[in-house]
Amino acid sequence: MRRDRNVMVNGHKKVSVLTLLLVATSSLVACSQSDTSVANSTPTEPALATQSAQIAEPQAQMTSVSAHADTQSTLLQNVSATVYKDVNCGCCKEWVGYAESHGLSAATQHPEDLSLFKDRYGVPQQMRSCHTTVTTNGYVFEGHVPAKHMAQFLTNPPSDAIGLAVPSMPVGSPGMEYQDKFMPYKVMQLNKDGSTQVYAAIESPAQQL
């Protein structure tokens, strides 16, 4: 009987792990959907071929949440930036639309090698995501950073910081919405000396608003 119970428990654990992996895989598929509206660059082979390798295995249980659609706001109304992304990245396009709905004036570029721009702007390897946003005054926002935290940072930038990052592509972060699922994540501060520190811990969708 004890052996049967152990088999059942192990079976449930495997099902839970498989469920998380399926959700993450589905999110990656959504993120790589073709951006058919691009007209200002010639499509190239995806520069983030190793993108899936950068996605850490989920460390926290995802929870189901109600829809948290963003409304028009002026958080970033005086901010202009260039977004460096892969031409085929669907979740990058979703994030740009989200940021623009909060007032960001965004221009997009699709370089063949995104890593060159991440190197140029000092984004550490472990902090990298699918797109890099650089404001006209030189601050860097890597990945799916909430508009709320971009605005807070730009209002009072720490003297030793170059920007913020949301490493990988957390499910439920802006532009990474998937079936109303949400996984807690951290917004990291990128410092001039190459170090990083936690800028904000996002434990619920409401904390992104």
C-alpha cells in the first residue's frame, strides 16, 4: 500500500511540472509570432535563437487571476525611446503597444544581432530578455518592465543606476499575458558598475498597475 501511495504522489508531481512547462512553452510560442506590421526593416533570421534557453525554469507556482487589461494613461507621456527587438517577436510587439498606451513615444528597430545592443548598453547576461528599450536620455529598460516602474525610475533615477530589467519573460508581466495566469517576478535595478539589485518585487498583477 505504501508503494502505491508513493507512485500516486510522484505521478501528481509529474503532472504539475508538465502543466507548468506546457504553459511556459505556449507563452514562448506566442512571443515568437510573426510581427506582420513591420515595414521599416528587412526580415532576418531571429537574433534570439537562444531565447528559450534564457528562460529560467519556473521557480514559483503560477496562479489564475482575473483579466487585468491596461487602460490609457499618461505615465510615460513625456518619454521617447527606441525599442530594439527581433522582427518576429510577438510579445515584444505586445509590450510596445502596452507602453504606448501609457504614453511612451516608441520607435522600433530590428537589428540582426540584438546581443550587440545589449552589450553596448550594459545589460548583464543574467538580466537579459527579448527586447531592449533605450530612452532618449540614455536609460535602459530590459524586457517586460511595467510602465509604473519605468515612470517611477525616470522621475527620480538612482545616481548609480543605468536602468531596470525584468529578466527572461515572466508569464503575466506586461506583454506576456497568457490565459489570465500570473507568476511573481522581480524588477531589477541595473547599476553602472555591472551589479544589480531588486528594485521592486511583483507579487500580484495589481502591483503592476
